[in-house]
Amino acid sequence: MRAVLIISLLAAGGTALLGIAASAQAPAAGRAAELQKWAVHDESRPMPPVVDPGPAGPPAPVPADAIVLFGGKDLSGWTTSKGAPAKWLVKDGFMEAVKGAGSIQTTRAFGDCQLHVEWASPAAAVGAGQDRGNSGVFLMNTYEVQVLDSYQSKTYADGMAAALYGQFPPLVNASRKPGEWQSYDIVFRAPRFDAAGAVVSPARMTVFHNGILVHDAQDLTGPTAHKARPPYKAHADRLPIGLQDHSHPVRFRNIWIRDLQP
């Protein structure tokens, strides 16, 4: 699996600064301790350093064993949270969130996975903070990697682009300019629960933003949430992938996923 991930990142042209991000990373125990110092969405929490990821390239190639969730043609693999047909705009190989249409989710469910998502905030930067190119990628419809225009725009650190929302900021800010295509490569390990619903092992994410490591096997404290850090609650082993409608016309393209063995 590791070789496939590295090949995908090489194809996306995003390996040049991996060493910088790795050297910036604190040990996992240190990050967990750091979390206790800051209230959720604390605006005094330090922002990560800015790293230029380089120019955007063409869509990343799709591995032979990947499941294509969105290939640019239609939303046949997506529904609303209530199971109705998704009503986001599909045009020129991308889909775009439509204000009021609601968040969407995959018709298929997933657990442990490697997920690739390409996205772009609106080219005309409007608003500030959380009101600027806001969306989100939800693993198991529960654990969010934030989507936001964080290029020369400040918000709370645990809500910027590539943050594990409400918990951990990215190790670096690897955002591109508004309107430019960006990528997330996420390796996700689902939480495990025992028969009584207690956590055996937490959800864990490794995330590359534009080819740069921004979370390294980071354990989550529970579901991600706004103004809260709720505890885990036992759920199914496999659940849909979700994309958020946050009233901003964020675009997505070239979304694919690989099932991973536990």
C-alpha cells in the first residue's frame, strides 16, 4: 500500500517538500498534550508555518485498484443525507457545491481506506475566516478534514484548511491561491469498538495536503464537531464519505478511494 501511495504523490508532483513537513512535526504524544492547552477553536492557538507547495498540476492518475467516486461526469454515486439524488452542479469535469442543496455522501460505505480528493475554493476570494471557501471532507461522515480558503487568510488554527476540524491544525499551511486546484491524500484507519461500545483503538489519519505531510498517523479524540470535542460513540464498521455544503461554491474533481485491509 505504501508504494502505491508514494507513486500517487509523485505523480501529483508533491514530494519536494515532504522532508520539511516531517521535520516540523511534533511527536504524537506531544500533539496530544498540546491539544489540552487549547480550547476548541481558540483563536490564540498558534498558526502553523506557511509552506509553498508549488504549482498545481493535472489531476492525479487513478490507481488500477481504486474505486472512482467522482470522475467528472455525474453524481450517480452520491446522494443527500436523506438518500435523495444529489443536486450539486456538475460541469467541465468538476462538481460544485450549491448553496442550500445540502451536503452529499457516497452511496457506498467505507472503513479503512486511502482517499484522494481534489478541490478548489472560489477564484474570487470573498469573505474572511470560516466564511471563505468553506467545505469539508468527512470520513465515515463523522471525521472531518476541513476544506477552506486558507491562503493569506486567518481563522482559528483547528479550523483552517487540512485541519482535523476542532482538534488538530495541520503541521504546515500548504494552501494554494483561491481558484487553484488542491489535493488531499488521506490514509484513514477507522476506530474499533468492543461489544460494549468502548473504544479499542481510535480513528487515525495521515494526511498529505498538496503532496506535503500535514498529519502523521494522528489519533482523533472522537468525532469532529463545531465548538465541541465529543467522545466516541460506537458506530458501524463502514459508513459513507461525505462532502459538506457550507453555502460556498467549492469545487471538487478526481475523487477516488482504495479499500485497505484492517
